[in-house]
Amino acid sequence: MKAELELKLQAYLDGELSAGDAREVDASLAHDPEAQQLLAELRTTVGVLRDNEPLMPLPESRDFYWSKIERAIESAQPERVQPLLAFWYSLRRILVPVAGVALVLFLGIASLKVNTVSDPLAHLAEVESLSEHVSSFSFRSQSQNMFVVWLHENADEQAATDSDDDFDDAVLQ
Amino acid sequence: MSRSPFRRPFQFAVALFLAMFLAFPVQAANLKLDAKLVWGSDEPSKEHKPVDPALAATLTNTFKWKHYYVITNVVTDIPSRETRKVKISEPCTIEITELEGPKIEVKVIGKGKPVSKTVKQIQKGEVITIGGDAENKCAWFIVITQLE
């Protein structure tokens, strides 16, 4: 049997064929036992499905059913939190950002301290005379925040020569 | 999965910490120094420019001379671990080297001959002065301060 005829038989059974097509199917059924058998099977299947479809009637109307759910949602009370737990939650809400800011400040100040830490030996200096004719002494004025190196010609050298090599006078010339 | 409430402040703190550590190399950048040759005298002079009042006060409070005048003023940038020669007068040059610490080494060279060497940790606001007697009961000073 052709697939086209099978489809037409289904449509015939459902009453969806035009009058012309229905007459054509009637003619085919008259001399085609296979088509007759298929039609009988289809009729049986439709009948079984129609008679045995389970029905689940709602106890109330659809609108009433959903309105009940909506009312239940609206009237739902938030879960009560224990007072101690609630206090902890509110405290945590404050403590977390405060702790974060404190940590940042601590790290910032610590880093600045690292960067600007004053070396207790910072005032120490090495002063070296590179000429045998020149001596030096140094001191630090704490009040003026000044470190001073004072250069002077050695006394015996100075007495011996009033030479052109007098460094002290030469600097300003 | 819930996120830890400490996560964001912690991330911020870590980022800040890293940023501060990354700032360390910036500190090791050029050392900007101001070097002045100053003449100290008991006699006033109209020919020379007096030092600024702050330095004048510092020098007056430390030394015996009444008047201090700027003869030369040189600002120099010294890259890390490098040396710069600064000519402060015809016969006198100073060689300043930036050292680890940060320290500076100041070598005074008079008439081409090294006279003294000073190695000192320099701090902002501190004044390093190398001086000596000059004729007519005057004095000379090489005043070094850190600008940056």
C-alpha cells in the first residue's frame, strides 16, 4: 500500500478529506482488503485512546488554584532570625569593611615606615683628607640639621709656606 | 557558592601593598642636589647676592660670620651609582657620587688635586657643608642639599 493512501486513510478517519477524496478512498477500500484492515486498526486505536484517556479534574477552578498560591506567597512571613545571630550579622556588615580599611591603612603606614625609616647611623660619615697639606674635622649640628666638614691647612705647612698652593684661599678665587 | 566577605578588601590590600613595593625603584631614581659655593664674611657686601634667609639662619647659628653670600649655585641630577663633576669656582670642583644607602660621596678637588672626600647618608632637609678659612678672616662653604 502506498504511503499516500495510508495518510489519506488517517485523514478519512478523522473526517478531514474533501468529498471527492473521500469518494476516492471509498472506492479504494471497496477492492483493497489491506486498506480495509488498516482502517479497522486505526479505528480501534482511536477508540481505545478516546475511551481510556485519564482525566484529572481539578478540585477547584484554575483561577482559584493560582490565586491561592499568590495569596500564600504574599502572606508568607520572613523567617525569624535569632537575635544573637542577627546582631552578629549586623556587626559583621560593619566589621568587614572596617577590617579591610584597617588592613589597608596598616600596610600603607608600614610601607611608608619602611620607606622612610630613619637609620640610627645616618648621621655617621666618613671624612678622608686626600692631601697631606690639608686636615679636616667634622661635626654635626643637630639643631640646624647640618653636617659640617671643616678643612684647614696643617699648621706646620702653613707656617712653612705662604705659597700659591694655599687651598683655603683658592676656593673663592 | 558564596563569596567570602573578606575577599574584596583583601584584594585591595594586596594591590596596594604591591603598588608600594613597586614604588621602591622610583625612589632609586636620580638624586637631585643643589650645590652652592658660599662666602662668609663679617663685612657686608653689595656686590654679592646674599643666601636665602633659611640658609642664612642655619649658617649664622652654626658659624661665627655675620654675612653669607652665594658665589655659585649649581643644581645637578645624579643618576643612581653615577658621578657628576660640579665646577663651583675656577680652581675648585666637586665630584658627587650617588652610592647605595642612599649615600653620597663628595670629593673636593682644588687646583686639580683631590683635597678631601666625604661619604655621608643624605636625607632631605639636611645640609652638608664643607668649608674652610679664606683670606681676610672670611670663609668659604660648599653647601649641598637634596632637592628631590
